[in-house]
Amino acid sequence: MICLGIESAGKTASIAIMQDNTLLYEATLRAGFTHSESLLQMIDTALSAVRLTAAQIDLWAVCAGPGSFTGLRIGMALVKGLALATGAPCVAVSTLEAQAWAVAGVETVISALDARRGQVYAGGFSVATAENPPMQLFADGAYPVEKLEDFVLSCKKPLVFVGDGAEICYNVYGTIPGVVRWPGYLSESRAVGVCLSAIKQASTGNTQTGEQLQPCYHRLSQAERERMERLQNQQEK
């Protein structure tokens, strides 16, 4: 099975192509371009590099959330179009799970994305091994950073944080024994994790058509939150 995975949930754009368990190609770009400017060109370059066409891709995979609403929509719209054009199935992957798939060498990982307002989108995972995929230890969600304390104290160590919310978490928990601070470049989201999760899901028949793909934001957009606040204020007057 040849899988092409896209990570566009944050500021980093990443593309990977895997054939079964072999990584054929991976590229990550964080140069200030919008994903709408960069992703199509990155896919074209990736396919050319491994001498494949879009029609030869057996599985399309994309992060479905949480993350930047705009970034998620761009990645998902792109995969929808490619899947509809080629007829290949798709898999929508949790952004947080995809990050956990790309981690090795520790016991536990917390994937964390900056959700602003003092919160992170976070999920806790045991680290994947050659025999086992990462196991989810607490559910994906939007959490105040302080709410992660019980898990951080009780989980198996070493523990690392990954994602663009990692530094926010290290600022609170970085001095706890067993919490390991990784360099920032190791914490970037990688599309290889998207492929690994998607291939695992596809092996159990968990795929979708392009039309069925849906994002999972885990929280209302800022515009929706502000609208609800205005309505609530109007009702209270």
C-alpha cells in the first residue's frame, strides 16, 4: 500500500509518502508561506521524486484536527479533491495521534498544540514500538495547561511534549523529574505520523471517501465563540 499523508494543522506544512512500513519521502516546510501556496507544490515535488503519479496512490491521509481551522480546512479540501479525482480511499487522522506516532525513545508523549486563551489541545499517548501502535492515555481535548498536572505526575517517564504547544507545557512542567525537554525541531509535526496512523487504520478497514472527510476542531472557532458571547450578553440585559 502506498500512502501519501499531509500535515497542515499548524504553521508547519509536511508531506510524506510511505509504502507499507517504508518511508519513501518526507518534506517539512516552515517558511512563512500559507499552506494554500505550498502544499500542492510540495505534493508535486514528492510524487516526482519517487516517480509516482497521483493515480498510483492507494491511500490519502490528512490531519483532521485539532489545529488551525484554516490549515485544517486547506489540507482536508486538498485531500478531498485528490481522493475524488483518483478514487482512492482516505483516512482522517487525529493531529495529536499523528504527532505521537513520530516519537521514539521515551515512554510517554503529550501532544500539545497552542489553543490560546491559556489552553492547549492535548492528548496523552504511550510511545509506539515496533510491535505496538501508540496507545491513547487520555482523550484529545482543549485543556488549561494546569489541568494536565495529575497525568504528568503519574505517567511513565521519560515524558516529552511535542507540537507547537510543547514550550507552553515545559514552562509549567519542565522541572519535574523525568520530563525531558526536546529541541524544538524534534517537536515539529511530521507527516510520517499521519501515514503511519492511516496505514494502521486502513488495515482494519477504517477508511472513508473524499466526500465523507470531516474536520474535528474540538472547540468552536473564535468567531463562533464571540457570537455566542454577544448573544449571551444580550439575553442577560
